[in-house]
Amino acid sequence: MKPVLSLRRGLLLLVVLAAACSTGNVGGDDTPPIPGEVDARAMQQVDCVPSCNSAQLCCDIAGTSACINGAGDMNNCGSCGNRCDLDQADSCGGGLCKCGFSPSCTGDSTCCPLAGCKNLMTDPANCGECGHACGAGAVCTGGECTCGGSICGAGEACCGGDCVSTTTDEQNCGACGTVCSGMASACNGGICGCAGGGGACPTGMGVLAMCCSTGCIDVCADPMNCGGCGAACAIPGDMCVFGTCFFSGGGSPNPACIGLMP
């Protein structure tokens, strides 16, 4: 009978030990995680050598355990494997994905450097992409800068609700509202000048501007157009003074040039 009694006692001991292990009475921490919080034991590994400090996470990086700064790592922000979305965040701070100094962007917003969370479909300062600003008068619609419902082409600006070429429009030459008038009534490459071409007319004391074949010329000082268009000085290198050739002579100073002097 004694062998049978010993067998029963052995079986009873095994049952007690199994119950103790299942209830966590033999070693380990079986405290259930707080609802809504990340269970640190689930994201921590136990094979980081040397062990991580209290401010670090032990994460599996490409099959190798490594200690990670979870407070600032964009790929493991706050927990192992929690990657910050680069479209909605530009940093990891305090274990949270952030855009600048604010929380990570949400919904249709994109994190733009130095600007924060912006909707690229409607923001005229960041239209279609961060930093792409629409010109004056234009609005951002569906990520495109539009003017009166149209998309302006290269060299055009939105002036008064219409797309105009600021390189040729006499009413908006170079910029909206810049009107060419008088002798310089044409817009050439965004600069008011003569109808035949050329750049801006010279201005200043004693200057008499005229529209010549090469553009707007000061005939009081140009040796190729001295006193009038096409009146070139006969001697190479001669100077044009008050509308007459200094060395070539052959005439008096242009009265119009003299009249422009104080």
C-alpha cells in the first residue's frame, strides 16, 4: 500500500506546482497592463546586452536587439516600431510624433517646414506642395493656383481676376498695375519702352529720350544718335555733348538739350 500512497502524494504535489505557475506565484510580474496604455513588457525585449537604461527601449532592429531613444527616434517614437508619418510629422519629441512644436498633423493636413500643418489643396501659401505660393490675386483650388477659374501660364500673373502676360501687357508691364505711357508706351520683356523695341527710356537732368531704331535713346549724349535718331558723329570715338558732336563740330548744341539743363 505504501507505493500507492507515495504515488498519490507525488501527483498532488505536481498539481499544486502547476496551479502556482499558472497564477504567477512562482517568479515574474503578472500585473495586468493598464487599459489604454502600452504594455512596456510587450515592446521590450529581454536580450539587449548590455541592458538598456530606463530612458531607452530595447527594440528589434533588422533582427538585432538594440537600445533606442524612444523619446526622439522617428522610427521608434514612444514604442518600438512606431514610425512617424513623414507627411504629417517632422520630429519625434518626448515620445510623440510632432510637426514643429505642435502635435502631428491629422486628416488632409501636411507638415510643412517652419509653417506647420497646412492643407496643400487650399492653402495659397503652400499650394500643391510646401512653400509653393500662389501669386497675388490667385487662389489655391485642388492644389493648383487659379485666377478666375483658370491656371495662368509661364510669364503670366493674375491681375484683376484675369491671366495676363506681364512681359507684353502695357497695362501690367512687369507687374500688375504698371502702366506704360507716353513715349515708352510699349511693354518689352516686362519693361516699358518704345514700340520698336528696346529697354526703358533714360531719365534724368539734361536727358532727351527719343524712340530710335535701337530703342529709347538719349539723343543729347549718344554719339550714334547725336541730336536726333541716326545722326552719328563722323569721327570715331567722338563725344556727343548737348546733342552735338564735340570734335566733329558742324552744328550748334541742340536747343532742346540746353533747355533741359537747370
